[in-house]
Amino acid sequence: MSAAEQIFSAGGKRMRPALVFLVSRATLELTGLVELTREHRRLAEIIEMIHTASLIHDDVLDESDMRRGQETVHQLYGTRVAVLAGDFMFAQSSWYLANLENLEVIKLISQVIKDFASGEIKQASSLFDCDVKLDEYLIKSYYKTASLIAASTKGAAIFSGVNSDISEQMYQYGKNLGLSFQVVDDILDFTQSAEQLGKPAGSDLAKGNLTAPVIFALENEPKLREIIESEFCETGSLNEAIELVMNSGGIERARVLAKQKADEAIQCLQCLPQSAFRLALEGMVKFNLERID
């Protein structure tokens, strides 16, 4: 419980539960409901619990020292406790999920937990691989980030009782927002300081995890391939690689990709009636892009 308390109290954006509530409110009037249901509220809690469990396990796998500007759970309590804390939260969230007794939502969210594992395996099997394609990066980003956001938004719509066309649009909204969000995060890994990020800058590249800015930069920079394939064995080679990514147009092309996914997300909201909540859902997409302005 202390380990779970540690990461929950460290803050975070709470973006996923916010999306559950916004989609719930935006879709309620389509079915004549007035207030959020108990299921909507419980879904928001489950989603944040699953997200947090995945962060604890992520930090163990990535051997990260910092998360949200504080020491990671495994740094404070050891790897064994961190793994068990993550497992406990996945199990607890599954129990709460089963108690919602909605088979469609149970299947939807269960798939997310499977996707997390697929994403980690995909990432681990392509470290320092300079031939990784943009499509593969987007699939991995879907598994690791967008899958949970898409399930959050679709699950909220299902509990509002909307038809399957609308809930599918909400799924696509969450998926595209999630992909845009991941690309923005991957840009910030190069453009922000360690203090702003709450973890060392360039940390993904240092571990051999090649993200959109690097994949684009590799198209123009043969020297970058050399450095990455040597796994940064020479002193200063990581900083040189970061410079090459910064100066090769990789960041700009990644910005275009983030904007493209953001536009696709906003397009999915056309099926909703105009309201403050629909505007807020658009605002979430724009707020994400503003992080790289």
C-alpha cells in the first residue's frame, strides 16, 4: 500500500480519468441521461489504477530512477516490492472491472492489459535497431499508450448507452489522441530539460528505444546510425546523437505527425452534439500539442 501511495501522491496529469468524465458528459445527452452513473465513476478509477500499475512496471523494466520528479517505486522499495505492487494494482483493477458486470467493457479493458505486455515485448525486441519502421513505432505506441486511452473513451461512451457507431468514434478519438500524446512525449524527450521532464533528457535514446524524431532523423543522417549501432560506447556519443536528431529535421517531422493524429482525433468528435464537454475534448487535443509549441 505504501508503494502504491508513493506513486499516486506524486501527482501526474490524471488525463485518463478526466477523459472518461468528459466523454461521459459529452455522450449523456444523446441518451437522455442527466447525471454520471456509478459505472462511469468506477471506470475512471479503474483506468487510473491500470495506468499507474503500468508505470510501476515500466520503471522497473527501464531501470528508471525518477518518475514525476520523484524517486521511482523500485528505487524506494526494491524491485520485488515494485513488481508485486504493480501486479496487485492490475489484479485489484481487474476485480473492480469484473464487478461492473458489463462484458463489452470487461473485454475492452482486459485487452489493454495484454497490449501493455505486447508493447513492452515489441520495444525490447527492437532496441538499437536502426531499421525500425514508423509503422512499427506507431503499433508499439498504440500498445503502450493509445490502447488504454482509447479504451477509456470508448468505455465511457458504452456506459452512457450510446449506439456502437458513436462508441467506435470515441474509441478512434482516444486512439488518435493517445498516438499524438506519445509522439509529443517523444519530442519532449529531446527538447526539454531533465528538471522539466522529471527524468533525464534523451533517456529513451540512451536505452536504444528509437522514437519518431530518431526514425525521421535516421533517413538523413548516416552518422546517427553508426553511433546508435555502437550503443553509445564512446564518451560524448549520446550527446552527439541528440544533436544530430535536433539538427536533422527529425523533430519538425515528428511535430507534423503529432498534429496529423491530433486532427484525426478532433474529426472523431463531429458525431457529438455541441457542448462545453465536446469543446473540452477538443481542448485536450490542443493542450497536448501546446506542450511542444
